[in-house]
Amino acid sequence: MKALIIGSGMGGMCTAIALQRFGIDTEVFEAIKEIKPVGAALSLWPNGVKCLNFLGLKEQIRALGGTMRSMAYNDFQHGKALTQFSLDPLVATTGERPYPVARAELQAMLIDNYGREKVQFGKRLVAVEQNENGVTASFEDGSKAHGDLLIACDGTHSIVRRYVLGYTAERRYAGYVNWNGLVTIDESIAPAQQWTTFVGEGKRVSVMPVAGNRFYFFFDVPLPLGLAEDRSTLRNDLKRYFSGWAEPVQRLIDQLNPDTTNRVEIHDIEPFAQLVKGRVALLGDAAHSTTPDIGQGGCAAMEDAVVLANELQINSLGIEDALLRYQHKRADRVKDLVLKARKRCDVTHGKEKAVTEQWYEELKSETGEHIINGMCHTIQGGPLS
Ligand SMILES: Cc1cc2nc3c(=O)[nH]c(=O)nc-3n(C[C@H](O)[C@H](O)[C@H](O)COP(=O)(O)OP(=O)(O)OC[C@H]3O[C@@H](n4cnc5c(N)ncnc54)[C@H](O)[C@@H]3O)c2cc1C
């Protein structure tokens, strides 16, 4: 059996590694010539980490991950903790640690584990065809590839999604802009082993540790779509949006490097139930695009990869049947994650001011139990819990 995998992001590479481990032939096609991940870092929660463990990458992911022992929400003006608690109960319940990791390092690790020489860069898929014998992928450079199935891991702007659904699923602007990057850890900004978030005015500023003595940081501000802002205005923009915020936030803005800080207008896509068409399956952001508000988009892609590979490995009624079983196992889970993230997004970013104000109030009496229970519930819904 040969699988054509489109896209070498974390969804594509986890799928390729999983199938390779089961002895299934794979070919990976990536549109761009050199991988440049969007975003500086991301948090991998135990459901995602367990998928990487399952792929034999336990030690590698541990080496890339920051040590995150506690979590705190701070008041935006004074920087004082509204709540601060240990993440040990989350680790004890789920059986694994969360690992914030630099994206470029995660991507390189996955590609190297699969075999960098086997990824065909500069191959942009433009069309898919299938019949009862297999699938043909056509690329922009005029070349074609044939396989028994095709797994589309071509991200949020997926072109295969339209082929599978028969319509264009529009991306929905979530109402806020996110800036993210990496800085050297500075404990006058936040404790080195803590995920610290400053909240107020429907905005947030967050830092979490990744390996190499670095903080992954991000800023969120509710804003209209399409503002004329870029790197040249970045520091001034942040200074203006966070005027009056606590000293650690000002220090972070002073220390970040505008040249390596990303600005992203956050979108998601209304969940849909159809993830496959015959011998073609959508996976990762192609199948479910979420806001990053519960840090689960990449983790869900890893879950997809493990489930899809298992279905192909353990079932014997043919490829189309195995893909339908993948769809059956994943559609509700990924819908749940997208909608949960959207809900969290609205509360965090002041969609209804009164609801957000109430959340700030609730944080003052939060012991950690409520937040950790919510996170564990999300994490434990994964296939390897
Ligand atoms: C600001 C932000 C923060 C986030 N934080 C987190 C987090 O903390 N935790 C988490 O789990 N997730 C997080 N996410 C989500 C996560 O980044 C995505 O869910 C994840 O990258 C999806 O992986 P993917 O492989 O499906 O898609 P991608 O990573 O987008 O990869 C798709 C690949 O396909 C290639 N491609 C596209 N079109 C074609 C084509 N036609 N032919 C060939 N190749 C093609 C692209 O070049 C790309 O390499 C965050 C997202 C954002 C925006």
C-alpha cells in the first residue's frame, strides 16, 4: 500500500512517521522549497505528547520541551497574581507533562525522524483524481504521483478540502490579532518554569518556557481585520495597545525582536463532519481549523495521525472502509475542540464585556482545580488517554 501525503507540517510528518512505522509506503510532497513554520512556538499538551511518544519520539520531544511546573493569571495593571497553582495534578491525572516547544525545532525533529531526503519540497498539489484503483495527485510543476490513498495535510488553506466537501468552507475571523515570538528567559518578567498570563481589557500577554532558556511569548488584542500594521510599527503598536499595563509587560515589549515576532490574524472554520471522500482523507488544519485558545490545533493533528495510521493497520475491509472509520472516530472530537476553543476565545477576548469581567472576578477565587479539571477533560478526550 502506498500513501501520498500532502504537506510536511506537523500533521503530515506525524502521519508519515506513523505509516512508515507500520510498513506502509509513503511519499511526502511539500509546496514550499524550505520549511518556515508560521509562529514561533506552541504548547503541546499531554494528548499531543503521547502521540509523539507513540511514534517513538519520547526522548526527542522531552529534549525540546520547556519545563512548565505551574500556571498563573496576573492582573494587567499591577502584575499581581489573580491565581497561581501547580500543574502537578494535571500531570498526575493525564500521565504526561505538557511541553511548550519552538516550532522550527519540532518541525526539524519530525522531518529528520522521517528522513529529510524523502520529503519532496517544491511540489505544490493542484488537483486530485481517484478511481477504484487508486489516487493521482497533480502538481504545479506538471508532474504527477500515484498512490492507493492520499492524505491531505495541506493546512488551513487546504485545496483538497474543497475536493472532499464539494464546497468552499470559509475561514471565520475570530476577532483578534496575535503576536508571538521567543525571548531569553528573564525572571523579572515571570518565573522561569511557569506559564504566566497577564489579563485585562479583553487582551492577554503570556509567556511559557521552551528549551534553551527561552520564553515563548504572545500578545492578543481584539482588533478589526486588515489593519496596516507590520514589523516596522510592531513595538510602537504593542506599546500603544498595552499602555498602562504592568512593568513586566513593558519589559517584554522592550526585549522582543520585531524582526522575529509574528503577527497573525486569528481565524477558525465552522466544524464539518465529512473528513474523507473515497481514498482521500483530510487531516490536521485541513480537516479542522481552530483558534489557538486551548492550544489544541497541533495536538489534534497528531491525534488524527495516530488514529488514521491505526485504522489502516488494524482493519482489513479496504482503504475506503479504514478511512471512514477514521472519520467516525475523529469528527466529533475535532468539532468539540474547535467549538471549545471558540468559546474560550470569546470569553478571553471580551466578545461580551460582562462575561469577560466575570471571568476576571472568578480568577481571584480560582484554586487551580476548576481550570485543571477543564484542561484534563480536553486532554483525556484524545485517543491515547
Ligand atoms: C498563533 C497560533 C498559536 C498556536 N498555538 C498552538 C498550540 O499552542 N498548541 C497546538 O497544538 N496548536 C497550536 N496552534 C495550531 C497549530 O499551529 C496547527 O494546528 C498546526 O500547525 C496544524 O498542522 P498541519 O500540519 O495540519 O498544518 P500546517 O502546519 O499549516 O502545515 C501544512 C503544510 O502543507 C503545505 N501545503 C499547503 N498547501 C499545499 C499544497 N497545495 N501542496 C503541497 N503542500 C502544501 C504547507 O506549506 C505546510 O507546510 C497554533 C496556531 C496559531 C496560528
